[in-house]
Amino acid sequence: MIKLDKKYKVTYSSDYLDKNPTIKYFDLWDEMQDWIAEEVSNRVQWCVDHSPYSISEKELKELEEIEHSLIKIKEL
């Protein structure tokens, strides 16, 4: 779904207590969605790459859910 004529502010924290989250502004919904998908993928992959243990599919989904919970989207 493409939304037009709106701007979006995305706040992506590194954890729940992050006092300096990443803040991005987007003119296009699809551009925002692409950035979010790429950032979530990068952060999850970092966790997988740096884990001393094997990560199951269930744990991978949980990591993705946690990352998505750290994102706030505001329509401006």
C-alpha cells in the first residue's frame, strides 16, 4: 500500500533504555518500510554472527520481534 503526501519519523532504539536512538525521516511509505526491513535484518544478523551458540528458527523470530518492538513510527 502506497501512502502519499505524508512524512514519517522513525525512531529506532538499540534497546529499551536507549537515550540516543536513531531517528530518520522519510517522505515515502515504501522507502521507510525498506529502511526498516534492512535495519532489522542487519541487527538480527549481527546477533546471529556474534552469538557463541546456534540460533534456532524460533529464536530468530523472537529476535526479529524484539527489534520491531524498538521501532516507533510517527506520521507527521
